[in-house]
Amino acid sequence: MNSIPFPLITLASSSGGHDYLYGLFFLIVALVIGAATRHFLQRVPLPFTVLLLIIGLAMGALNRAYGPHGGNAHESGHSEHAEGFLAKFIDTLSGAITWGGNLDGHLILYVFLPILIFEAGFALDVHTFKKSFLNAFYLAGPGIVTATVMSGLAFYGMVQIFGEEGGVLSDWNVEAGAFVFLASMLFGAVVSATDPVAVVALLKELGASKKLGTLIEGESLLNDGTAIVAFVLLFGVVTAAEPFLGTGAFIGSAAVGFGKIGAAGGLIGVLLGLVAILWVRKVFNDPMIEITVVLVTSYAVFFICEHFFHVSGVLGLVALGIVMAGVGRTRISPEVEHFMHEFWELVAFVANVIIFIVVGVVIAQNANPTGMDFAILGLVYLAIHAVRAINMGIFYPLMRKAGYGLPSKDAIVVWWGALRGAIGLALALVVYSEHLRYDFSVEEGGEGYKQESTSVFVLDKDTASALNEGSNLDLFEGVSLSHASAEIQGGAIVGINQGTEVAGTILGKSTSQDAANLRADLQTGDKVVVILGEGKGAVAQASLIGISTRVRDQFLFLISGIVLLTLLVNATTVGALVNALGLTDLPAVKKLMFSNASGNVADGCEQEMDLLKDDRFLSGANWGLVRKYLPDPVAYPLTADELESMDTLAETRRRLLEKERSSYWAQFRAGLLSATAVAQLDNNLSEFLDQQGKIPMNQRDYLERVCGVSKFTEAVRDWPFFKKYFSDKITVSYDASKAFVVAQQEMAKMVDSMVKELDDSGDPEKLLKSSRQLRDEIRQNRLKGLEFIRNMHENYPEATVGIETKDAIRSVLNHERNTIKKLRSEGMLETDEAVRMITAVEERMKTVMESSMELRLPEPEEVLREVNWLKGLPEDLINKIINASETKSFNNGDTLMKQGDEGDGMVVITRGSVKVSIRDLVVDIMGRGAVIGEMAVLGNVPRTANVIADSTVTALWLSTESMQKIISESPALSSSLWKTAAMRFAENLLGAKDPYNGWNQMQLRRWLNEGEVLSPENGETINLYGKIAVLVAGQVTSPSSSDPITAPAHLDLAEGVFQENAKVFVRNA
């Protein structure tokens, strides 16, 4: 028998049935390691991902050296043959680690990349990202091209220096086509993909600028997408899966492909994101559906982009993440939003754990680095920082002027903080998975072939000729010797595939030069495909694709080493760099704010401890030891220059505006503000906040655009086709106006406490001046919002009645749901009963939210019947009041009441609106349903304000004489009117005080509704200890003072002696 000069393969029996068990066990072990690392090693001064990579390296190294599988899950060690639990556990663990070490890089991309990319985009602050977009784009768009080219050229130079025969990079130095250059560019693309997770987390922890963190994060997000586009364009030609037609042709097609692949991917991400939003907005408070839709959409975007359209799935995910973080944020049910973010943080954690452990295992099990490999790693590490510095130097002049700008100190952090991470590792695993193998194409299928007797070989043409003549045919009998397996249908060969193990045996030891020569032989016909079997007529061609083992090993080692070095060196030193640059230095005003806040916290803890000493269950505690755990107040000393330059007014404005933002989102979560309205208000407020409080709060040019009604909307109001458009626009404007007014009211409560907290002088006049200025800005804002509402009431009365009715229904349903939840928490309802009741409430909520209401204006009598102080009174009494009322009409500018005049009656506004002013200062605008002047009826009190018609007004007039006659006949009416007036006084007096200034208006009103109005006798003493008391009418004196307190006033007394006709509102604290 003649010997044949090429390797033959004998396929070993496989135990692949155990692979799924090994895979499952690997996932279990990896996640346990991830949780344990996060829990037990949190004090270790290394990034979490570095620890995972090190643990993965240790696992792979131990398995390679001592594991029963010896790094191959199919060659040795099967748990069913192991005796005893320990032996079986070690065998299974070894098989699991080996399974992880052989995990396909493409699987990593398709399973984990959608999670990591979407989560990063979804977590972005969209406003800050939009402002930083140009800076991020400069580095991630044209910047990734220059970075890829410079990094690739740097590595190309290393190949030229260290790639001579026997050199460490000799397997890269192939004398065939442009392999060296293209492979170097591929390496440059992968090593340019940044991952700033550790740096951004540290910047947040250190309190550095949010703008800086968002720039780094945004650049990385876009960078990942563009780097992968570059990777895809280069990967095909490097592996020979696509032909290389010359440098010029490649650059031209790459430039076109770069734009087409990126733009198309982004477009698909946006379109599928909008489809997901349309679906999610139809779902009401169902986390299972909403999270599933978003999760499936992220995978669908990546799969559709990559598999069907062959465009950038990563840029599609980036676009999807930003769409969902922007438009989608307000379409996700408010109750689900927090859980949604928690879910994505969890799956991103899982993805990072698996990727970093897998990479560590792969390196340790398969790589065989030499000392020179480590030297090359050091050179690459220096080169990428030099490239990053040059790249930033190129684009810095543009970046300084774009968006928020880029100060030089921030630029240094952006340079040093460009870590490499999961994306680079995933791409390196893809390269590592791309082993050399034959790719067959069947030109003619032939006939008469059988699966069990057909074999396929790639032979040189002389051997093939000998076979055709019958020589040495016996050596090739049997499918077990075949280089590839044929897929046969109806006797014809329809496909030929080469398995991984077969390819590894035949081509695993081939160098890059061997591969280049083999490709050339296949192209020239010196190597041909031979098909042996019972059939005849089949013809096939083969090409060689993939990358040699040594290049793949070095690629993975170098990329993983760069990831490890940037995490070990850059991530652990960026904190010191940021501190050294002074980027964490607090502005003087924030130092003052933090010092005051810290002191308040310490004082509050001290007071709490003193109160606990009287607790019967704690009175015997060791209070000296307890005191050691009290916080120490932190005081930042301020220099004279800092005190002089400090702008406390601007900082107070900024904090008040943040309060305004939180009010919007609280109203949205309560279902009282539409998604469109909250998005418009929040976006515009974010722009206004960019001024950092330097501009007065009432100088906003966007209010007319958001709260007003455009000329176009007004023009199409009667067009049938635009009816829904008009209704939606009016709803958004009304919602925005109402939310703006509510936010201003909540801000006004915080003014005094915020001004005091930021005071550095202790000068009461300065405090008063600042408070007045801020209150005046808020007052003007509130009146502006009320004017928008007044205009809509006048111009679109039926629409506003419908909007207000929907809001009222939602508020009542919110209260019902909260009451059910409270009863469940108190044990008054079983969980299943509560869930059933809540589901029924939420179904009604959904019905209301999806309905469009336009109702007739209520008649004056209907308005009067709905005032609070008539609730629960007998029908005959209500009819007496209605009969006593007189309908009056007022033109715009007419005076209804004049400050200081005798109180001769009260009015109920049934249509139109009025301005309420004290002297010349307008303090309120009141509309339909407002009751004005009840204190004149109750206590003959002179008018305390001017009331002037702000439009054509219709009102019901109730004279003091007629009302007092009815009150004398009905103590219940008297009590109801007094309580209504008392609650209004209490709300005004308590609203700005702690803790009530942290409550919204409805919370305070519900709390006050539990109080009562007392009518003490002349000289009667009432115990007020532990109670909140508001003097509504008359006077009171303290036993320790003879100076009387006159109504209205908040009584901070343990007890009070009341004079004749006094009225006091009391509520248990």
C-alpha cells in the first residue's frame, strides 16, 4: 500500500448528550461565583469584572492542569463512571468548566450583547446625552475610524518588527495578499471598543460631573456600535469568507458599507422601538407583559438586523435603548418603570458575570502565552493610550465648542477612562471561535448517493487522479475517514459540511502561511474536492475560511490582557486622577448646603435618641454606646473668596427646579399627568436647568409652546378629521398647565427651608429678601399657569369639563387602590382578595385613561350642590340655600369684592374666572366651583382681598343676611362652613412648615380632614399638647403670656385660654 501525504481523520465517539448538563452546571457555578464575589469581595480594591476575570483564569488553569476532562469535555471523565459524590462533583465541575471554555463566541454575541447594549442605552439620561451627543459622536464616529487605523498601524508595525521567522508574531506575517494589514486593522477595531462601566460607577461615587459620566458612557455606547461595524467589514476578508478585491475597492466598499450598515441598523432599532412603545402604551400596569415586550424587542432588533438585513445590530440596539429611555419612559406604566430598570440591571449583571468568567476560562484552558507575548501586550497597552491621546487631540477643538463643551481636565479623564470590557471580549471570542475549516459549495448533486457510504475529501490533484484511476481506493473506504459529511436528499448531494473536531484535526496545526498556501492551491485547482460513494456525477468546490490557531490564541490573549490591564490600572487609578484634577471639589454653595444638611441630620438623630429614652422598652439601653453610633456633622470650612463668590440664590433656584421636576413625575405616577405632557415639561425644564439657576424662574420662553394652544390647533378645531388631534392637544396643554401650577405650589412650600439651609450669613433681612424674590418668581409662574387654564376654560369649556372629570375619576380610583393596599398591609384583607379588588380598580383606571370625554357645562345649581360644605346636609336645607342664591353676571374687569369693605355676602363662581389680589399684588386666579367670602358670612369679617372678574363671570351670590338666617336654623351647616374655612386657613399656615412642606396638596387635605373645629367658651382653657392647632377666629392667650394671639394663626402652645367667639381647628399630631 502506498502512503498518502495528508492527515486522515478517525472520528471518536461523542458523549455530547452530557453537554447540556455541563452547560447548566457552568451557569449555576458562574452565577454563584458572581453573587459571592459581589457580596464577599466588595472591599477588595479591584473592579468587580477584574475579579471575575481572575477567577475565570484560575478555574481554567486548575481544570487544564488537574481536571479529569483535561480541557476537553469529550475525551475523558464522565460523571457516571466516577465513584462517590466528591469524584462525581469534581468530574462534573471539570466538564462544566471545559464547556465554558469551548463556548462559541457567536453565541456570546447573540445571547448577551443585546442585554449589555440595550441596558446601557436604556439607563442613559437622554437630555444630557443629547447635549453631549456631538462630543460622543466625534470620538465614536470619525474617531473610531481614526482609532482603528492608528491602532491597526501600530500593531502592523509590531508585526513587521516581531514577525520574522521564529518571532512572537511570525504567524501574523503572511506573504499573501493584504492579510497582515487587514488582520492588524481587525485587531485595531476590536481594541478600540470601550466599556466605561467601572469608570462611570466610580465617577458617580466620587460625585464628579454627571455630564462627564454621560459623555464617557455615551461615547462608549456609540463606539461599541461603530467598532462592531468596522469589525464586521474587516472580519469577512480576514477570514476569507469574502473576497479581497484590492485596497482601493475595499476602502470604497467599506466606506459605503459603514454608513449603510450603521444607518440601517439604527433605523430598524427606532422602528421596532416605536412598535414596542405602541404595544406597551396599551398595557396598564402589567410588569410581565411590559418587560417581556421590551426584552423580546431588544433581541428581535439584534436578530433582525444581523440575520435578515446584515446590518449593525449593535447600533440598532443603541437606537432602541435611547428611544425607550426617551419616548418609551413615559409609555411604560409608572408602577412598572422602577421594576423595569431593576430587571435590566439584573440581566446585565448576569451577562457580565458569564462573559468575564468565560473569557478567563478560555484563556487559561487554551492560550499558551510566552514571555514575548506579555511584552507585546505591554506595547499594545502603551500604543492604545498614545492612539487615544492623538485621537482626542484631533477632535478636541470641535469638542470644546459642542454641547456642554469639554474642559481640558475632563478631556484627561475621558482619555484615561477609556477602559476595554465586555464588548471587546465578546468580539475576541468570535475571532477565537473562527477556526480554520473548509467551506464547500455543491455545483452538481449527482445521483445514487447514500449517506452511509459517501465520503468527501480535499486532496491534491495528483492523488485525486490516482483515485479516479482506482489506485489506493481501499484507503478511503468508509465514512469514518471522511474530511466532511455530505447531506443527501433523494440520492443527490445538496450540501457538504465540515465538523469542528474534524477541521481541528485536519487543519488545527496549520499556520497562517499554510492557510494562505492552501487557499491559493484551492483557487488554482492544485487542491480539489473528491466525493467517493455508490453514486456518481457529484461535483463540489471548497474554499478555506477561518484564522490559524496561533493567531486566534494571540488575538484573544492580547484583547483579554488589554481588558485586564485597563481595569487593573486605569479603573483603579481614575479616582486618584479625578481627585488630583480637582473635579470632585465641591463648589462653595454645595459645601455650605452639605454642611447644613449634615448638621441637621446629626441634630435630628440626637433628638430622636432623647425621645427614645422615654420608651418603656428602650429606657434601659446603654445610651453612651448608642451615642457612639450617632453621625458626626461634617463641616466644610469656607474661605473668604469662596464666601464672596458664592451664589446661594442660583443654587436655591436650581434645587427648587429639581423639586418642580419631581412634582411632575409624581403627578405622572399618580395618573394625573399624561405621558406627552410630562415628557414636554421634563424636556424643557431640563433645558432650563442647564442654566444652573442663573436665570429667574419666571423667565421661561417655552411655557406658551407647552401650555398654550397653537394657532394651527385652533384653526382645525372644527375639522372632523382633526377632532382627535384637537382633543389630544387640548388635553396635553391643560395637563401641562395644571401640573405646572401644582408644581409651583409645592415649590412655594420649600422656599423658606431651602433659603435657610443655604444661608451663610445668619442675616434675617438677607433671608427675607431672598425668600421674597423666589416667592415672587414662583407666584408669577403660578399665575401664568392659571391664565393658561382660564383661557382654556373660556375657549374650550366642554373639553376642560371632560378633562377635569377624568382627573377627578382617576384621583378617586387612586384613593380606592391605596385604601385597598393599606387594608391588605394591615391584615384587614387577604392577599388574593386585595389582588382581585386592585385588578378591578385598575381595569376602571384603564377604561378612563383610554376614553375621551367632552361634557356639557354644569348648570349653576349643579355647581352649588357640589360645594364641600353642602355635603351630607338635608335636601330641604340645600334647597333653601339654592332659593336664597342670586345669579349675577360680571364683565371682564368688574369688581366682585373690594379689600377692606364690609363682608355682605359670599359668591360661588359657576362660569368664568376671577383674579384675587391683596392691594395691587395678584395672588390667585380662581374659576368654576370656587367659593369666595365665606368668612364674611361666618364672622362678619371685612374683605381681606380684592376679587376682580378676569373674564365674563357668572356667579351665585349668597348674602350674609340670608345665609346667617339659614345657619341659625342649622348647626350642621355652621359646622360644615367653619370646617371648610378652617381647613383652608390650616392649609395656608401649615403648608410651608415641616413636615407638611414635603406633602402634596391632597395628602395635606386628607390629613386635615381628620381634624375638627372647636368653639370654646369665653375664658375656657383647652389642652393643646400633642395636637396641631390653628386659630380660625377670635383671640387666644398663653398662660405664660398676656399678649393675645389673633386669628388666623398657627398655635404652638401646650394650652390656650380662648376669648369669646373664638374658633380653633384641632388635629391630633
